[in-house]
Amino acid sequence: MNGPARLLSAATLALLLVVAVAVPAEPLIRLEPVAEGVHVHRGGHHSLTSPDRADIANLGVVIGTDCVAVIDTGGSVAVGRALRQALAELTPLPVCWVINTHVHFDHVLGNAAFADAQTVFVGHVGLAEAVAASRAFFVEHFADELGGGEDAAAQVIAPSQGVTDTLELPLGGRSLLLKAHPGAHSGQDLTVFDMATGTLFLGDLLFVERAPSLDGSLLGWLAVLETLPGAGVARVVPGHGPVSVAGPHELQRLREYLESLRDGVRAAIAEGAVAEDAAAGIAAAEAKRWALFPEVHPRNVVRAWMELEWE
């Protein structure tokens, strides 16, 4: 085994080691208002080795006159429960929709806290299959986050409603417009637009401050960024970082990193380099811009290399 395959194996092993030793901490969820009826909890920039790794994603709620939508539920059942408790302090209205922006653990493992008859789980049309494919991995490596019991597999809740292009969800007095995107950050990226306030939830299509992680298509991600933020957007909520940002500047900074990654990998491939030897020099100037860069960036190089070496 050599080149990108060997580096990928090492990165995968490192991930498995850290997920085996982290111990979940008691979550503290604070829902901050970002617009009328829109609140966001900001996840921390914690490493996967941190006991707080379940609380790294931004989580949103949008409150209508009839019911509430929850956008991503966190990386553990405990985080999901804490989110639900924080929401109950804002409104007595029921949760009618839980929307997952993609499959990664920090966005979906809190779903079980919202599983009841009146709540519909919604995601990209490909998300249910992705959750099913990830279930065994989640149970093996995130058992504590799933409650540590024998029913851990049952705690992994997949969406029952899939979005193929766009879908409008009513909340009473306002609606959310969901849009499914082609492969980018992941293979199942979904955005959520609150038309009443112009608030766009981008999930992990946008990282701010925290180093972006690539699990889908580098070229696809760059293509999707060309369509964002879109008309009528007053503010965006990233998957990681501040609870609300204007959008264009932050999207441009992300684009610069991804372009630097693309160009560096292409140049290294053209020179006949080996991925593990070239990784440190690719997009090196970006290191000071992003938290957790040394942890995240080498995996991005491998993923990008596997995509671009066959151009």
C-alpha cells in the first residue's frame, strides 16, 4: 500500500483511535436569537479527541405559529435532549420537522431525542441510505453518544421524507424552503431557507473559522459555492462557526481554501509526487486561517487526491 491509499489508511486509523477514547461530556445548549423566530446554538471548535466532540455543529430552530422546525440535532442523544429542553424554554409549540443537512455524526446523532409521532424527519433524498450505510459505524464508534445501551442501533434515526430538488415546509405564518444539492461537502448536502427573515442555513457547505472537512467532491463543492448565497438572503448560518454571518466574505474565504487545495493537489500529481510527501506543502498558507487545520487538512488532501488523480 502506498501513496494516497496508505495516507488514507493512516488517517482512518487515527480517526478510529480517537473515537474509541473520547468520553462525552454533559452538553450545555444555548439558543441565541439571530432573527425573528430563528435561534441557533453554536457548536465549539473541539477536536475529535475531545470529550465535547458531540457538540461541534451549529444547531438551529425556526418557530412558526403552529409548530417548530429543528435544523440538525447534534452529535449525541444527550445533545439532542439538551437542545429539546432549551427549545422548550422558548416555546411550548410541538416540533413538526427535524431537518438534517447531511449524514455526519455531529448533525444527526441527536435525532432520537425528537422521535415521536408528530415529528417528521427530512433530509436530502440520499440521506436515508447514507444513514443506513453509516449505522454500524455509528454504533461501533459512537456508542457512548448513542446512550451506551444495547439498543444503540435504534437510536440512529434516518429521515422518512427525502428532498430531490426543493421542498417547502409550513410552520404556520412562515415556511422553509429546502434545497438538495449535488455532491459537495458530503454526498447529501441540504440547505434550509427561512423566507420570512432571509436566513439561510447552509450546513457544512460553509465552515467559518473551523477547518473545512471534505467528504464528498472538491470540484462539486466549488461548483455549489458559485450558486450561494442566492437572492433574498439577509444572513447565513454556517455548519460550524459564528451563529450568523453576512455570507459573501465567509464564502469567499472558504472558496480560497478549496481552490488552493485543488490547485496544490493538481500540481503535486502533475509532478509525480506521493500524497503523503506532498500533503504538508499543499495549501500551507491557509494553515493560520483555520482552527484544527493540522487535524483536518491532511485528510482533505487525501480525499482531493483520490478525486483529482483520475481527471
